[in-house]
Amino acid sequence: MSDQWAKVTLGEACRSIKRGKAPKYVDEGRLVLNQKCVRDENRIDFSLARRTDLLRAVPEHADLRIGDVLINSTGGGTLGRAAEIRELPEPATADSHVTIVRPDPERFALGFAGLALSIRKAAFESLQTGSTNQTELSASSIASMPLTLPPISAQERIVEVISAVDGQISALDNESGALEGVYRAAAALLWRNADGDEAESRPLSSVMRLDVKRTPMQTGSTYRLAGVLNAGKGLVGKGEFDGADTEYTAMNVLRENQVVMRKLTAWEGPITVVPAEFDGFVASNEFPTFTLAGDITPGWMKHVCRSPRLWAEMQNRVVGTVQRRKRLNPDQLLSVALPVPPRSEQEQTVEALDALEGQVAVIRAEATRLRQVRAGLLAGLLDQTIEIESAELEV
């Protein structure tokens, strides 16, 4: 079958390749797809689209069709990302940050062009021109992209194989999303006592105390740097460094089961409980640490840190005049008052929420594994290192 595959350029196999227009955005009118709408894995997210002025005329040739492939064509981390339109909920066009590729249906089976182009992001990036801050892909450079096209029948089979995997991934994503909804609903238990009533409110100053341990930065000593993620999502390792490689003379030490927050942009919820694997990591003095009182279980506080209720209280207390530079100081955090149930109720709630989190983590891990399988499978099918027949049997 390999001798039936044709080597062409994208331009030779398409009816048109052109940039979108830059419409005036308002709250009504024509749907306009943009860079944000073009997602990984050949997906279009219509919920991120905007709209044109209702009275502004959109040229007929700018109308999108099912089967068109959108390629992000201006600078940024998404340049070269491509996805095919498989459905159109309403008439739509694309803005000037996107190139519209209209495949020739005599050369491409529906769905195949999007698959073939969605894995060529790096190749598209190599064709970009312009300065560092204003890179772009021209329609002519996209048209010059070489492709090897299988016969239509083989394309249809490849689309079917990948669609089957996509269906499994989508089912897992939906399941994890549903469980996350259950988690959010169950998080109301954080504030309840054994009778189901909201617990007595306490200031966080009675729940934890500021307790910062500093360590000097010494030449020849290696330190592990941590960052705090938004929305209570935990900590992230940011690599190792030598004490001579920082301007700080000393840094804060993170200790297991302490609470740590980021003072800067605190309205985004950068607060969490330090897990065992981050014990001994360091952070700047922008990251104060707190030791919990004896009647507070760290697991309960971990889930509280993931609660929008806490983030809202943090947001109400930030100070500063420039939005991105506003800070929350430790005393302001400690002034927050929240319902705090007895430790026995805290532990029961933690058990339920941890179980839900564990289920979500397992499903997400399986979805991640399937995405890796999908990427390898698609690449193998397109470069003919995997035979279509064997892929069909596996799926």
C-alpha cells in the first residue's frame, strides 16, 4: 500500500489557503473563531469564540465550512496549532490571527486534514517569520508544507481509528469532570458540624500562626525551589540552584503540613498545605509559612485552600494600587474568619474528599496515558511505521 501514497504540498491539495479577517467585536452578530478556539488534538472550542458587529458585512468567501482546518498563524505558544471544523453550530468566520485551510475533498477525506496538520506544529513553527514578539505564519509558507497523502479509503480508516481513541478520551474527560462536580458539591461539608449545621466561625489566627524559618544561601550548597500554584492546586518544583546563584541572602524553608501562600496576586488563591515530598524546599520571603493549631487536621486545611470561599476572602483583603502587584500580607490572611468544625468532623470530611480526589486522579492518569497512545498511534499511521490493519485490531 505504501506505493499508493502521494507526496504533495499542502497548497497542491487544497482549494484555498488564506488568512481570516479582523472584524470589530461586539456582543452580537457573526461568530468569530480565534486562536483560543484552536485546541490540541484536532479540537475546536466554540465557547471561546467572539462575535462581529451585527451590521458589519462579512464577505461570503470568509464563511467557514465543515472540513476547514484552522491554523494559528501569529506569535505565541500556540503558533502552528491546527484543528479541523467537524461541526458548525451557526455561521462563523475566523479572525486575522488564524489561517483558513480549505482541503480539496477529492484529495482529503473529512477529518483527515485536521489529523495530518494537527501533529505538525513544530514544522509550522520552523516556517515562522518576523521578530521575536511578532512572529507569524504566512499563507504561502503554509501552502509549501510537504505532505504524504494516503488514498481516500486509507484516510477514512485512519480517521475512524483515531476517532475511536478520541471517544475513549472524551468519555474519561467527562467522567473526571462529573466527579469534580461532585467534589465541589461535597466541599460544602468542610464547614459543617456533625448535625449538618454550619460550624462556628473562627478567625484563621486561631487556626494557624505565622511561623517562618529562614535559611541562609551559602555558596556550594544546593537548594530546591518551590512555587505555589493558583486555586489551591498545590506546589510545583522549580528546579535546583546553588546558593551563589541567587540575589537572596536567605530564603523561607517549607515544612511538611505547614500552610504556605504567595503574597503577590493572592486573589488567585495561591495557598496550600505543604506535602511531605516538598519538605525542605525553599521559597522567597514572598511566601510566608504558617503552622496549624493542634485541633486542625492538615488534610482539612488542604481542601479549605482549594475553596473559592477562602479565595474570595483573600481577594477582599489584598492591598495595592496596581492590580498585578497587589499583595496579601500574613496578618490580613489571619484576619479571615471561616466556619471550623471539630477535628473529628474535619477528618470525616477529609476521608470523603480525598476519596473523590483519588478517583479523579486515576481517571485523569488514564486519559493522559490514552493521549500519549493517541499521539504515537497517529504519528505511526501517518509515517507508515504502524499498519492501519494492526491499529484497527488494537482499537
